Amino acid sequence: MRKRSYRFIISKNCLQTKELIKQAFDNDHVLMGTCNVKEKKFLL
């Protein structure tokens, strides 16, 4: 099965990003995203 990749940008609250990451692991998804204006990129 292929893992889906999601892109998202959360500029105000990074805690929401962490919640999305947890949901992604529960759903077996791969997340790509940026957090804050500095655009810290991460791949899980």
C-alpha cells in the first residue's frame, strides 16, 4: 500500500502541527509540512 503525503502550513500554532503528526501516524500517513514563518521543514 502506498503512503499518502500531506502538505500543510500552520503559521500560528505549532501544537496543531504536532496533533496532525499524531493523527498521521495513526492513519499511517507521511506528513510534509512547514511551521512558523521561518518555514522549518520536516519529513516524517
